[in-house]
Amino acid sequence: MPECCQVSTTIDSPESAAELARTAVEARVAACGQVIGPIDSVYRWEGRVDSAREWLVLFKTTAERADALVEHIRGLHPYDVPEVITTPVTGGNPAYLAWIGEETRPR
């Protein structure tokens, strides 16, 4: 069973979120991308508190492919400093985790 992780990011529109998910799966750096939202984010940026409506994208990938996925997201993301967080998966359905490994294997 491969070591898996979940990578998350937020982005400014449902269309951009869907595009990030689709291109990551096509590039085989993620087995799937789930778009959740809208969500309301509150954050400090450039010295002031701000807020924005965003969409969360959760990607499933392997630890081996996580760096490539992060670079994929950063390359397409419109934000100056996009949120990209990688979280290890410590357990789960063995068949699902194997599927993640299979779908992210470079061809």
C-alpha cells in the first residue's frame, strides 16, 4: 500500500477550482480532486484583516507525487501566495489507498 496524503488549496472561483482538479488528475499528480464551497475565509494580508469567498479543493495523491502536485497547483494558481497544505494519510480503506497509488503512477 502506498503512502498517501491529502493536499488542500483554496481558490477564488468554482471554475478555477474545477480546472485545478481536472488538470491535476489529467497530469496524474492526483487521483482525484474534490471541490467544496463556497467557503468564507478571513485572513490577514499585507497588514490588514480581509475576507473573501473561496472554494476548497482537496486532492488525494501519494507522498511520492505530492511535490509534483504542489508545483502543479502553484503553477496554475492566481494568488501571489496560494495556500497549499499537505497532510499525511495515516490510515484508510486499503483498496482506496491502492487506487490512489495506481492512478498517480506516471505512465
